[in-house]
Amino acid sequence: MNLKVCLGLLISLLGAGCSVKSPYDRDYVSEGIKEHATFELGQGIEPGKWSVPEGMSLENGLTQDECVALALWNNAQFQADLSALGFARADLLEANMLPNPVFSLFFPVGPKLLETRLAMPIEALWQRPERLAAAHLNAEAVAENLIEHGLGFVREVQAAYVAVWRATERTRLAQEEAALSTEMADLAWKRMRSGDSSEFEAMQAKADSLRVTESLQQCQKEKALATHRLLSLMGITENRENYMFVPPDPMKDAQVPQETLETLALAARPDLRAMELNIEAAGKRLGWEKSKVYQFIAMIDGKDKGASSITIGPGLSTEIPIFNQNNGAVARAHTELDQAAWAYEAKRHEILLQVKEAYTQYISTREALALWQDETVPCLKQVESQIQKACDAGELSYVSVLTARQKVLEAEVRSSTLAADLQHCAVQLNYAVGKKML
């Protein structure tokens, strides 16, 4: 009977140590990113390989969303960060494991007979649920943090795309400025030769032309650097030029009240959810540490009685918690719980601040862009048109037309800069809320 009881106990211990599967895998992170930002991860690639999502073509250019999709599939650093899921799964497996039994064998010497002993720390049975629950929460927190990291990476790629678009527009306008300044310099030299202007004015026009040419070269360099960065984020190593730099226009999107965005952010941000899970996990670890006060070891003892007779019987060994009641570990667990609670509150304040700042920047930039697009640029173009008519009628010189055109170009440069700034503000606001709003 004693043998049956011992075997039953051993089988139950083995059953408790069976493997556990973590639900917080790559698919979980992919679904989280898709829910928050409408993008999803690929199935994973081998290091050094590169793949394109089904239905996407590189021959007709890439939109902003396609660049983000390619980056999520192929960026090497992001793929390396996703491997942290494996560490969380390993911790979960470790938490589910039970300690191995210890088998002792005492050889017969002299009058002493053969003796065996099998010992198993059974306190792991009631400590295991708390330990396993904490590991589950930790694994979920890791997954939520990776979702947050994915949203941050989406923001980084979108910002890089906006930088390319900004540099492209700035280069286009700089080319127009360079052509205009060259024409003004040529005209100044012709007027100097005809005696209508001084050499100083001609030299000044030439200097302005050289300054604009240098500005064009700087814009071309910035465009090349921005393109290289975007391609690197997408995991593309060769140079490519056929991309469509046409990001969505946030001016067409409906505005959402700031209070609504703050409420959405507190509900949607995965890093805040990870902080909640850290609090729960700290509570589970506290219960686990408290359960370590009492340590029990179950034993099966076997002794040789001679004449081919062996007696087997169960036993129990326990530690008496007189001097050490695991006070240090319990105090540390209490501190971790307090720290996790304060970290959650700090993250909550940080998120609200991010939403407020991003919303203020977005509204301010939107209003400034509307002023330049709807009033300033049209006004200057109207002035240019009137000066052109006056020039055609012989009332003004062609220099006045070129000067008016130069002011229009300066206004278009400012408008283009504000448009790119608004794109960046929209990207930042989407990230701050934790959900695509613009």
C-alpha cells in the first residue's frame, strides 16, 4: 500500500511538470499591431533574406503604408527585438518545471545494510501556481511591450517617409529658385551693360544666384540621406529611385476633441497595459515569496532487511522557520509591487502629456498651413499676376515680375515645410494615442 501511495505521488508530480504553451507569440504581437495601426507582421524570415508582402510590387513605386509594411517584414533590428518572445516563453517553461527528485544510495559496509532514499521538494506544488501566474503575466507584458515597440517603429518609418517627401518637395522648389535666380542674375548683367544698373547690383544678383545653387545642392544631399535612411529601415540595401512620395493629407481628416483622444490613449496604449500586467505580476511574486516560508521535502525510504527483503516507507522533512522566514525576499516583493504601481501612474501621466503636446502641435501646424495655403500663397500669386499684366502693358519692368515670382516661391517653400511638419505631427499624434486617428 505504501508503494502505491508513493508511486501515485510521483506520477502526480510528473504530470504537474508537463510543458506549457505560451499564447503570447509572434501572431499575438502581429494582431496587436494590426489592431492599433492596421499593419501586421510577416511569418518571419531568415537572417540575410528579404521578402515582399503578397500583392505588393516595387516596380510602380511605394506609398507610405507600403514602406511601413516592408519595414515590419524585413527590418533586421526589429526582427531581433521580436526574438524577446522566445526569452519570455523560456521563462514560462522554467516556471512550469518542478525540481528534480534527489535519489540517495547508502552502500552496506560492515553490519550496515543497503539503504536508499528518494526526496522531492513538495512545496513546489503550492508555489507553482503563483510562480506560473507571474510568468504568464510577464510573458504577456513582454508581448504588449513589443506591440508598443512595433508602434514606435511604425512611427519611425512614417517619419522617415515624411522626411523623404519633405526633401523631395524642397528640392523641386529649390530647382525652381535656382532657375529663377540664374535668370535674375543674367538680367542684371544685361541691364548693367546697357547702363540701367550698376556693377554692384549685378554682382549682388550673381552672389544670390550662387547662394541659391548651394542651397539646391544641400537639398539634394538631404534628399539622398533621407532616402538612404528610409531604404535601410525597410531592409533594402541597393539604391532605388522609383518611389511615390504621396503621404495622406491630414487636412482632410476630421478633428477629434483632445479629451476624447486622451481617453482613447489610456485605453489603447499597449505600454500602459504592460504596466498593469507588471503590477499583477508583482502581486503574484509577492504571494510566491510568502509561500516560501515553509519548505517541505517528501521522501521515500528503502532499507535492506536481509534475506532479499526490502522495506519501503514514506517520510517527510521540513524546515522550521525560526530564524529565516524569507523576510528579505518578501520585503523586496513588496517594494517591486509599490514600484510597479508608481511606474504605472508615471506612464499614465507621460501618455497624457504626449497626447496634449502632439495635439497642440498638430492643431497649431494645421492652422498655420491653412493660413499659408488658403491666404498667403494665393495672395502672392494674385500680386504676381497683376505685376505680370502691368509688365505686359509696359508699366513695370520684367525685374518686378521676377521679384514677385521669387516671393511666391519663398511662400511655397514655407507652405511645403508646414505640410511636412503637419504630416510629422499626425504621425506623432497617432503614436501618442496608440491608434491610427489621422
